[in-house]
Amino acid sequence: MNTTFNTGLVGNSDNPLIQIIESYPAFHITGCLYPDSSKTLQNRVTGKRPGPLSREKLFELNSVIIFLDSGPGIMDLITEALKRSMHIMLFNPGALRSWELAELIKLREEAQATVFARYFERYGPVIQACKRLIGRPALLNIRLMVPQSKSHTEQEAIAVNNNVLRMLDALLFLSPSNIKKIRSLRQPFGSTAAGLVSSRIEFDNGTVANLLFSDISEKESFTIDIYNNNMVVSADITGAKLTRMTRAGENGLTAKKEKFSKGNNQSVYDELERFHQAINGNRDSGNDLFEIFRMTELISKITEKAAFF
């Protein structure tokens, strides 16, 4: 079914996702509700697409709302949209707290509308390749380094959560078994939001994962090393490449390298396609929110309850 839906956006005018969403034919963008009046005024003057929408017009003109950013008042907008049985997509669900996600799950069930939460990493080409190659991993070492935060603000705390969610999304996709045991250590550094967080996670199926996150870095580096009996896959998520090393009997290991496109346009386009399928009843989006909720709960065990060293 090639249905086109009038769609309103909520977010900042400089968000790079806007151009990708506008290119997807199933969603006709009627405008955007910007978070502050200066952005709205700027877009009125320049005529930049999409044009500004008032709160009233956001709900009046559209059957779909795509939330590009999360901030103050986001749950109020989501609640009103679901009371109107509108379909919504969240591009930044990591900004919502656990109780807000639980409330969102309840609201979705009552409204019988599609609520689609975009995943963080699992649909990226490198992670997908890892899944195809390794099957069930015995051991994963996941390391994410991001530029240092300058102060401990609410927005930076959200950024920390989003970064840890990226790691957890990749982990739970590559190892979907139930978690048996978690042990975490945390080293704060100056006024940064996270500092250094190290966690060891054991799964019921025997898989073990070591996670290391730090915001003490000059640039981003996201890598995953995955091991099983016959193969090692070293994935560079930031550099969009991986190396596969396979045991070759007495001859040692054979190595094969792959490179992928660094742009995230295709993965965003694929997420929009999944959202469109869910609205049309061709895909169940019910597990998305539960999985995000599960990861958010897991963050509290890893970061908030971690022992300091």
C-alpha cells in the first residue's frame, strides 16, 4: 500500500535528518514545530523548508508526527498526539526516562496507534555484517570513546545516555540472550558527565561482553571485537570498516577486510521504511519501545549503580 501521510516534524531547523525525511515519498512534510521562537522567525524570513508550524497546526494538519529531537515538553506533545490516535516516530528515544517510556507504552496500547522508536546502531551496515558473519558470539569487547564534555548539564547527561545506548543496542542485537550478571565500575573525571565506565555483562547463553565507555577523548572512536571458536571480527563503527579473521587449520588465520559507506542516509531511509510499513500494518513495531525501555533500565544498572574506583 503506497499511502502518503501528511507529516509534521518537531525539532531544530538545522537537524540533518530533515533533508532525508523530506526525500522519503510516503511522508508529505507540512512543516515543523521548532523549539524556540527565534528558529521559527528565522525560517519565516528565509523561507527555508520546512516552514514553521504552530502547535495547533501540528495536530490539525497531520496524521503523523516525527520527533527529531527530545527536550522539555516532549511528553506533553506525545501524549496529545496519541490521544488523537496519531502515528509517531521518535528519532531520539534515549532522551526519555524509564518512567516516560513506560507511560508511552501504556499510551500506545490505549490509542492503538503506531509508536516507532528508532534504534541506535543495530541497522547500521557494519553491525548487520557482524551479525551475519559471527552468529552467536562467545566474547564481545565494545569500546566507545567520545569527545570530552565541558560541564555536567542535563543535555550532556542525555548525550551520555545516548552514547551508552548505542553500545547496548549493538550488544543486545548481537547477543539477544537474557542477561545473567552485570558488574560495573565508574571513574568520574573532573566535571564531565561520565568520565570512564567499564562493565562486564554475562548472558544466560554463555556469551560474555566487556563494555568500555569514556567521554575523555579528543575524537570519537567506536569499535567492537567479536570472538567465537573459529572467527574474530574486528569492527570499526566510526570508520565504517571491519576485518574478519578465520582460523585456517595449521596455516593460522586468514584475514579479509570490508569497507562500508560512512553516510547514515540509507539507515535512516530504512528506518522510515520500517515506520511506514508499521503504519500500514505490514510490520509489528510493538517490540521497539520495550527494547528501548530494557536498554534504559540497563543503563541505570551500568552507570548509576556502578561502584566507583
